[in-house]
Amino acid sequence: MKHMDFFRGGRFIGKTVVVTGGGTGIGKRIAKDLYDEGAFVHILGRRSEKLLEARKEAFSASTVSNVADDGRFFCHKCDVSDDRRVGEVFDRIRDSTGPARGLVNCAAINPSRNRIAETVLEDWRATLEVNLTGAFNCCKAAVEQMLAGGGGSIVNISSVGGLKAFRTRTSYNASKFGMIGLTESLALDYARENIRANAVCPGYVATELTAPLFEKMGEEGFEALVEAHAMGRLGRPEEISRAVLFLLSEEASFITGVALPVDGGYLLKG
């Protein structure tokens, strides 16, 4: 294929990789970096306009392609909590660029910042449906293709809140702890079939999604949050992406079942 001429050493040349929540924040950066390393990138999300914006940004920022569309970046409107829709999308992905060899579960919501007594059941269910059931649905669909295609790698984006609970985050904590349990289960069940599963647990990262939260904290609250990280700063999306791409790649071929904090020392100070 002509597009192969653009790459020198890309780790994902010719591989199909799926990124949920790929239209915003960390997921958008992961998708862009995968594209730069030669992957056929498929991003999933609920808002078509955000997916298309991410695709356009990946093309405009690309270091390997000088064409507007080289046929390697695909957008799929999909609510990952809908197992039927997930199945349809993964079938379309397989038919267009081949079976998934990589999956990054980034899609997440956090509608309830409350203790359990103030957490309404609707928010609890919505959080678990997207953050955990959504990851389950996509892992199941991806594993079926990986088994048929000779293996693959899954990276679930959990959180430092999946390793040590945040205050007033009942639903979110449960979903992110659950993602680590899901990851370990996958790693055990499929290690002999060349399918690896790992989790990345970011600390606080500066993105367009977290900016409103930081503003609500006020200057004093924001400074305290920054100081809660041993490195004295927040993370950047590209720093999370580098860890994810490493775990997806063959460079991490003997790593599975790991929950890796990428948190600037947040857990050390917690």
C-alpha cells in the first residue's frame, strides 16, 4: 500500500487499533499517536462532531502523511454501553481493515461527585454502564477478533481512583476499580492465546474535559491539587499516550495483567 512509504519504524503499521472515547481528551491524543505510528485507527464515541474533529486534527498534525485522507482513520458513532451497537461496529471494523489487534478503552463519564448517601441510582447505573459495561462489551468483541487473528493487546484506562479511592466519587471509584479487575481477568484467561491485557491509571491530566473542573476548584483548590502530585504538576495527554502505546506494542510483549500508575507521584503523596 502506498501509505506504508510514509513510515520508518512505526510500531503499528498495518494493525487495526480501536480507541473508545477517541473524540476528546486522552483518547483523542492516543488515536493521533497511533495514527502517526502507522495504525488503522478506529475511534468510537457518542458525538459525531467530536469524532470528526479528532480525525481532522490527526490529519493536520500528522508527521507522516501529507494527504487529507489516506484511508487509515475511521470514526464510528457508538454508545459503548449498547452491546448490539458495539457488535455492529466491530464487525464493520473487521470488514474494513481487518480484525482488531489493539483496543484502548478510554470512554468514561463521571456524572456524580458524591458520597453514597447523595448518589442517585440513575447516576450510579449510568457510570457503571459506560465505564465498566462499555469496556466489557468492547473487550468481548475485540477478544473474539484477536482469537481469530492470532492475538492482540488491550489497554484499559482506569485511574489512580481505581487503585486508591477518591473522596465523594462512589460511582466513579467503583467503575475504575472494576476496570482493573476486568483487566486482570482478561490477562489470566487469554495469556496462553497471545492476548495481553493491561491497565493505565492516570493521575490528574490537563485536557479540555478537566478544565471546567479545575476552574470550579478556585485558585487555592487547584494549587492544592497540583501539589498533591509529587512532581508538582499535572499530567499531559501525550504522557498517558506514551504509556498506552508502549503497553499496546510488542515492546511490552512479556507484560500482562499490570495496572500502571502514570500519575506524577500522586499515589506516593496520597
